[in-house]
Amino acid sequence: MNVRELVQLINGKLYNSSADLEREIKGGCGADLMSDVLASIQPEAVLLTGLCNPQVVRTAVMADVAAIILVRGKNPPPETIELAEEEGIALISSPFGMFELCGRLYAAGLASLERPVDGSDCSC
Amino acid sequence: MAKDSLFQGKLVSEQEAEHITRVEELSYELKVEEVMASNPFTVTPETTMSEVLELFRQKRISGAPVLSGEELVGIISMEDLIKCLQNSDLQSTVRTYMSTRLLTIRNTDPSIEALKLFVNSHFGRLPVVNEDGKLVGILTKGDITSGILKALQHDYQEEEVRRYRASHLFEDIESDRSSLILRYTIKQGDFTRGGAASSAIKRALIRLGANPQIARRTGIAVYEAEMNLIIHTTNGGIIRVEIEPKQISITVSDDGPGIEDVSLAMRPGFSTASDSVRELGFGAGMGLVNIQRCVDSMRLESVYGRGTNLRLKIFLQEQEIVGEGK
């Protein structure tokens, strides 16, 4: 699946013109904790998240993310759009929620690119 | 770029504008004179059609502007020539067969204007004129396509050249030990810029020829450290990255407040971050753990009340060396 097909599949709205619509997406990862993303995501995944601050784009750059989906129709602030424009990473907003989006993408054949992390016991 | 404006003859909505690609951008950026064929072969109204046939055949062109003195009076194309051949009328002159319904384009117009004319008029070529109305070139759709392709390749090559130069940085420098040092000052609380230094470091490594895994590991480690400076320090701090062909050494230092209990800070999930930081997706107590996972050696020293010093090293294998070519 490429970015263009992804946008169609999720009724998405693409925010930046610098995104490469032909970029291939190898799988997906959903998380709201950026450290979780950095710890577990494998390269060339689509990142689904409820956050829309610029750090989402930074995290995506560091983790070689192919596209970002903001769930539940969130409108990102201008600084997030600007950064996505600069970095050329597709920033997409979809009206669906996280669960629905993960389901749709999984059903469409996208694999999980969340690598299991050992020793990530949580003290909370 | 002119958004919300006429694009290929129709009004572009904001939504469509979001899908405008680099190719479309280039059609606005590239001027007609950058893609046209200058000094085109021209004919006069008195030229015979058999001479036109010879010209088209020899020069492998399919059309030519018709000039009377300096003035553009028409255009003669392959189609006109075919019509003439059907009539077995090669002895007549260009005046009989040329098209005088003239559409011209200015040399300083963006190529998108020419594309619009091509789409609306179904003409195959457009004479290009300067501000005085003097013929300076001729333009076909093919010229625009190859102009855009060339520009795209140029964009691509520029980055390639930069990468090539950087990837051979250490090769011609003689010393017992060469390294490249990058320094970044990080401001406390600057969440908007947070990660800018890490992005720059990652990009530098890729230009230096680092493989994607090395660039990614370094990027993630430095990013977590950069966010720590932004979130936890009193006055921000400094990131220093020393790149050598076979190792990357990172020092992240600040002058306070320091970590009270380093071993507790290293425990996954332990965090002292505020709720507002957590809302940004950070402060889950995984930062230092992530850093450790990405690097080959990590030393964290902190004196509570004085500051923190984090030293990281990533060692590169023979096939991963940076700055010495490949």
C-alpha cells in the first residue's frame, strides 16, 4: 500500500504537499507515547496517534516513519504542518478513531510493525 | 506558489492544493524561457512548401514560426504540410498554408501558463515572444515535460553531490585521528523546536554515508536526550556529537538541577515529568531506557544540584564507516 491508497482507505485529509504519495507503507504502529514509538516501531511504518504536536513529526523523522495518521479527525496546529512540510513526511488526518483505523488497516493487509520490547516493565 | 488560483484552467480548491506535487510546483517555478527551444528555425511567407518539407526533414522538427521581417505573422506545422501534400501543391508558398490564428506566450511566463494554453487551444506549439513582441523561441508540450524532468533530476543530483562530498570528508585529510564535531545549544522548555538538533544530526550522518540503521539509532538516542534537556533542565544544555570514521561519541550536558537517584532514573517507567509534558507524549519514563537500547556504551553521571553529563558511544563496523567513501 502506498500513501495515496492509504489516504483513500481512511477518508484521510493530507496536510502537506511535500509528501511522496508513492512511498510504500510496510506496516503500522499505533501509540500516543512517543517513547513507546521510538522504542518499538520498525522503519517504513505508518504511525497512528492521537497527538498532534510537532514532536510527532520529529519522532517520525527519527524512527523512519513513512506516514502519520492523526486519529479522530484532529486538526494539527500550524507548526506541526510546517514541520511535516519541511521533512516531507505525509501528515494525514482521519475522521475514524484509533481502534477503527487499526482494524481497517490490518484488514487491508498492513502488518504490525510494533516490535516487542523486552524489559519494558512499567512501574505505574 | 500561487495556491487557490487557476491551475490548468480550473480553480483549485484548498483540498486539491494539498495534493500539489513537486512536479506541479515546478510548472509554476520554471519560466517558459528556461524550457523553450531558443533560436528556432523560421520561414517567411514566401518560402515554398517544398523548402518547408526539406527543413522539417533535415532538422527533424514539426513546426516553425513564420516571420515577415522581424514580425511574427504565422506558424507552419506538419499538419499544414500534410494538407499541402494531399493537394500535391508543394510549389505553393507558406502564405497559403500557414496558420495565422496566433497564440503566443511570453518568455517570462511560468510554464503552467503555457500548459493552460495547450490544454485550451489544442495547439501543438506556441511561439515565444519577449516584452517587445519579438520572437525568441518556440515551445511544445514535450519541451515542458523534458524541462521539468531535468529540473527534478537536478534537485536529486544536488543532494547526491552533497552526499558524495560529505561521504568522502575524511579521506583526503591527513592526521593521526580526524573527527567532525557538531555542537547544539538546547533551550529549556522549547518544545516547538524540540528535536531540531537530532534531525540535523541524523541528516548529517546520512550525508556522511552512515547506513540507515546507524543514523536511526543515533537519531533516536539524541532525540530522547534532547527532549530530556528541554523537559528537565533549569537552563537547557549542550549536545556535542563527535563523528569519527568508526565511532560516534555523543555528550549531552547541562548545569542542573541534576538527577537525585541515577539508578531510579534508569528504571523503566520511572518519571518525574509533569502532566503537561506527558500530554506531549513524553515523560513516560522510557527515555533513558530507549537511549541505552540504541547505543553501544552509555555513562550517566549526575550531581544533584549541579548538573548531568550523559556520554554515549556508537561503534561502527568496517562496512558502516562514515566519511571515508565506500
